[in-house]
Amino acid sequence: MSYIAERRQEEKDRRRIEIVEAAEALYRELGWDAVTMDRVARRARLSRALVYVYFKDKQDLLFAISVRALEMLQRRFEEASERSSTGIEKITAIGRAYIAYAQEFPHYFDACARLELHAPDANEPPSEQERACIAAGLRVHDVVVAALAYGQRDGTIRPDLGDLTVTSRVLWGFTHGIMQIAMTKGKPLAQVGISVPQLFEHAIGLICRMLTPQAA
């Protein structure tokens, strides 16, 4: 790549980062429904037309933010796993890391939730942003699958779980759903005597019992 081409690419990368950071800041401050391409352009101090050069629509921006969210989640999962000794401890630590992540970065958790609701268009190939998002999600699941496999080798996780990539998705759905309930139904839960921490602990306990080998 020539010097001029390299400088042009650096400029494009810088502009793209500025746009994503502006969109993420608005998301964090106002919520996703309040984010518009016009607001992103004003926040980034760029023209609306230039924002559309980099991102075809608001959904494309959500993919870019979701990549950041998933990369952060992957790091949190890896750190939690590395701090733990056995497979079941790794899975427990990953579950707790996900809960902490949702509480610390609610806009990232919301981005992940919106991503789960996205239905790909079967008639169009995924955009570059969507492909990056899919790849980032696979890397998150790779961490969980590795922890499950580690537990099967050390005997702390039952060997009859079947396809661990499927198990990882089931755990994701279970944990994600529990957190959505906790974040939106805290008051109704309290009215029947259930605290959010109690709900989380019960969910983690159930996961451990489901994954742990049964005593003979």
C-alpha cells in the first residue's frame, strides 16, 4: 500500500471510529430509540451525508456498537475463566461476569438484546458490519464452549451434554432471559418477596446443578 493510500485508509478508519463513538455516546445517554442519524452526525461534527457513506442506516450503526459490546463481553468472559480452576467454576464465573457486565454497561446489554431480535434478510447478503457482529458473537461462545470442554475433561461438568456449541446457546438464552426479567421486573419481583440478587443466585445455582455430574 502506498503512503497516500495508507493515509487515506487511516483517515477513513478515524472517521468511522468517530461516528461509532458519537452513536454509542448518544445510546448510553439517551437510549437507542432516541438515536438518529442526524443526531449522530451533529455529535460527531460531521455531515449527515458523510455518516451515510460509512453506515447505510441506523441498524448498521447498531451492528458496529454491538461488535464493541461483544468484544467487551468476550474479554470479561476470558478474564473470569482464567481466574477459575475447574470447569464448573469457570462457567459460574462467566455467568457472574455476564451479570456484572449487564449492570455496568446497560447500553451494551441492550445492544445484545436488540441483536438477538434481529432477523437477517434472507434475500440480501449480510453487510460488513453484520458479518463483523456475527464473528464477534461466535468468539464469545467459543469462550463458553472452551470452559465447558475443560469441565468435561476435569470431571466437574457432566459428559452427556451433547454438542457444546448448542449448550452454550442454551446457557446464553437462559442467562440473558433471567437478566432481562431482573432489569425490567424488579418491582413486581419485590412485591412477591424476590430480590434481584436472589433471582441471580438461584439461576446460577440451577445452572450448576444442571451441568454437574449426578452422584451415583
